Amino acid sequence: MKASWAIAITYLLHCTVAIAEPVTKPFTTLQQQAEEVAALLTGKMDTSAQAIANSKAPNVQMTTCRIELTTPADPQSIFLYQEQAMSTSLDKPYRQRFLQISPSPLSQSVRSRSYKPTDPTRWSGLCDRAADSIERTVNLSDLGTPVCNVFLKRVDTGYMGNTPIDGCPANVRGAVRITNHIELTIASMNTWDRGFDTQGKQVWGAKTESYQFRRKEVGGKR
């Protein structure tokens, strides 16, 4: 009888320990997360589905590709070129940026720092040039002026991020401060770009819904 109780207690203890073991997610370093963010951004996305559902929503295409620098920079940084254009005039981008994607140990996130090119027209259509082309190699000085930072953290669906609490200084269409909230997944990116004037009033950007970009091709092909 005592032997039976001992066996039963041992079995129960074993089961309790097994149940108590936490389910952990695969560990990834911030550097690996930076690579993931860069891969998720790379490729073509557009807002065509949103434009069909909402006649007031613009039909915009966002194109992003990886670039190299002629001068070695921070080895942990990944550099991208990104442009946005109306789907009806893809050869005339209205927004062009270089992005520096890097680990941010202090905030335990991935930082996406955007730069406004010194000569935007020179880079129009850059992602249409061959990936191994020397034309996709950029001088450090060509990156231009730092514009803003977005800090992205890993979540179950992908990555979610924001600009700093006070936003970023700006001088764009009446806005002196800009903010953004980003939701990035393997198939989409939702952005809440907003511009505010000196009185703190929103003068442009997302209001009742985000700008909803949906992927046109698998990241990394461009």
C-alpha cells in the first residue's frame, strides 16, 4: 500500500512540474530583430485595397530596397531607400527617404531613423535598378538630413512602433511637429502619420483610420 502511495505521489509531482513549465518563445537578439524589420519593409506595398473601400483614401505605392554605403558605417546598421508615389504616377515620388535600421539597446527596440536626401531627384526609381548595381551604393553624405526616429518592438503579429513622445521637429505643409505609429507585419504596414502646427492642431495626416499598405510582393525580392 505504501509503495502504491509513493508511486502516486511521485507521478503527481512529475505532472505538476511538467504543467508548471512556462511556454517560451524563441529568443532573438536585437540585431536579428533589426534584420527582420528591414526584411519586412523591403518590397512593394500599396493602399489600393483601402482606396477601393474608401473613395477618400489615396492610392499610394511604397517601394523599399536595401542599399550599401561606400564608406563603412555602423556594422549593426542596415540601410534602405524608400519612396512613396501615387499609383497613377510612380515615376514622380512625392516622398523619398533613406532609412537606417539598427538595434537600440537602451530602449530594447529596433530604431528606424529616416533621412531626407540632399538631392531627391537623383534617387527616384532607385529600387528599379539591379540589386547588385553600383547605383545602389550610396555615399554617406548623400543620406542627407536626419528627419525622425521610430522605435519598433516585437509583438506577436510582427512589430509595432512609435516616434518619440513629443514627435519630431518638422517644417512640412504647415506642420512643425510630426508623429507616427506603425504596425508592421509580413503582409502589411499600417501607419498613422500626423502633422501638427504651432498650436498643437493636426493639420494633415491620418484621422479616423490609418494608411493601410498591403504587400504586392514578398520582401527581399527588390
